[in-house]
Amino acid sequence: MTVKAPAIHDPAHWDSVSANYAAEADRMTGRYAQAAWELAALPRDARVLDVATGAGALLLAALRDGADAVGIDFSPGMVAIAQARAAEISSGERALVMDGQRLDFPPDSFDAAFSIFGVFMFPDPAAGFAEMARVLRPGGLAVVAVWENPGGAGPAQLFAQTAQRLFPDQPVPLPVSRLFNSPALLDAAFAEAGLRPTTVHRVSYAWPAPPIDWFREHAKLAYGWSPVWQLLDDAQRTVFAEAAAALAADLPPEGITSTALIGMARKPE
Ligand SMILES: C[S@@+](CC[C@H](N)C(=O)[O-])C[C@H]1O[C@@H](n2cnc3c(N)ncnc32)[C@H](O)[C@@H]1O
């Protein structure tokens, strides 16, 4: 069986998981987004871009602190959710449908550009880094979060483990997730985009495991992006979700600890 283009490159995939995404992101990616926002320590009225905003984790953190922030995402479903959540904090169009590889902003538009678990998933990640660099003002800050573990994080790690057990011959992690999962690789990606790398922070949180039924109901949300998942028919997906639920029963009380690398770089003056 051949695998189609990876689901992560298809906005329809992200649309299809968007309804459940906000609740899960708040207890998962949202914590890293908040950490990235705090580590950036920007002035209150900074102009901020969140590339691949999803349900708006970083965008909302920025708006709450008074930044003039906008998020973009290529999934209209995600953008609708991010915009609705942003509207509770701030007026105006705060989330826009846009491809992060071709940003529709002029150069010098932002004091800071973030991408939290976004740009490393693009078909052409270098174009994503380059676009972040282009729209920054000279001296502006780029912040990119990636997972250190190539199998991803939280529930995705558990699903990757399940896939390894059920399909030992399949490559489990996404090939792209290996592209930037060390400080040196992340710094090299910044440098290639013409940015000056400054610091890579390692940030870890435990993902508190939900009740076992969650693994049956949310397998697509947590693992639908995976090439392994795409190989399965509906019956196999049910078996897969059951196997993940069985593994989840043995998780330690604190859940799964996942580490993000949060890289920072400056656009030269
Ligand atoms: C793992 S989610 C991260 C979302 C959010 N930043 C967070 O931390 O929760 C990846 C996001 O990247 C978006 N995405 C993937 N490829 C994209 C592209 N080429 N342009 C814009 N957004 C993209 C997806 O729609 C999805 O919302």
C-alpha cells in the first residue's frame, strides 16, 4: 500500500481534528506556548506573529499580555477557533488563513515571530523559517518550538509505541521531526534563514493522562497525522486504539513527560 502525502501537509486533516484540538492543546502544547511567550519577555505592545497558530495557544498568551498579536494557519477550521477565542480577549481580526511558507505580510511587520510545533511540519520548513525572518524587523526575535523526541509528545509518544508493537517494520516517527530535534539542528535552520541563533531552551512538562476511554475516542486527534495511521482501515484503527488504551493503563500517575526545544534567534540589525 502506498502512503499519500502526509496528513500534516493537508489543511483538511487539521480541519477534521480542529473541534477537539483546543481542549487538548490547552493541557499540552499550550503550556509550552506559555513558556515560550514568557521566555521571550517582549515589551507590552510588541507586534507579534504566531505562525501555524492552531487553536491559538501562543496568540492568546500574547493577547492576554497586551501584545498586538496575529496568528496564521492554513486550516480554516483552526483559524475559526483561534479567532473565536481571541475575540474574548481583544477586538479585530486576530487569526487569518494563510500558508506559513508564503506569508502575506510585508518585511519589517513584526517585533517577534513565533512558531510553536508548526514550522517543522511544513513540506518546506526552510521556507517557513525564511518567511519568519523576512517579516521580522531588524533586531526582531524568532522563536521556534519543536519536540525533542522524534515520535512527538504526550499521547503521540504512546501511539508511536503502540505502532512499534503492532507494526515493527513501519518507520514510526515522522521523518521531518528528526530535522530539528537537537539544539544544533535548530540553530542551523535559523542560520540558514539569515537569523542569528541566541539560545535554545529545554522545557519539559508531564502530560496528565486522561481516562482510558480517551485513547479510544481521540486516537485520530493524537496520531492522525502519522503515516502509520494512514495505512490502517477503520477496523485496524479500532484495534490500534484499543492497543494504545491497554498501554495507557500502565502509565505512571504523572503521565508522559515530554520535552520541547524552544529556540530563539535574532534578525541582524
Ligand atoms: C501541531 S499543530 C500546532 C498548533 C499550535 N501552534 C499549538 O501549539 O497548539 C500544527 C499546526 O500547523 C498548521 N500548519 C501545518 N502546515 C501549515 C502551513 N503550511 N501553513 C500554516 N499552518 C500550517 C496546522 O494546521 C496545525 O494547526
